[in-house]
Amino acid sequence: MSQPRSDSRKFHCTHQCPGRCGRSVANHLYACGRCWRKLPAQLQQAIRTTVGQPVLSPARTRAFTAAAAFYTSLPGAGDQAVCRR
């Protein structure tokens, strides 16, 4: 009988998706897949380039702040679920 396979995608540490879709997202990801795809490529790349940097590094802070501002600028930003539309 084989050993149960460990699923490396199971994470216990999560945060709320910044796209306000209500999903929990593993801490190693910025947003859920649906909300991530809504981000312009330039913002996605800015976030990708900060992988491995300290959480409060200036570049990471700028990238995450710009991405959060993008989500806020979407139509319906006052609604709870911006990315479910």
C-alpha cells in the first residue's frame, strides 16, 4: 500500500483576497486566481518581482499598494465582492 501523498498546495496560513471577493488566499499568493487575472500585466509583474523580498521592502510595499488601489478603482469598489462580477 502506498503512502498518502502530501499535497504541497494545502496551506493553513491565509489572508483575505485584496480583490474583496471574500475568498481566503494562501499567504504565498497575492490574490485569488480570478482577482489576479483582473490585475493589469504591469501590476502582476511588479508583484512577481518582489517575491523573496522582505514583507515591508519599499518595492513590495509600492507594488502591493498599487495593486490595492487598482481594485479600489474598479466599478463597484464599494461593494463587498468586486471580483465576482
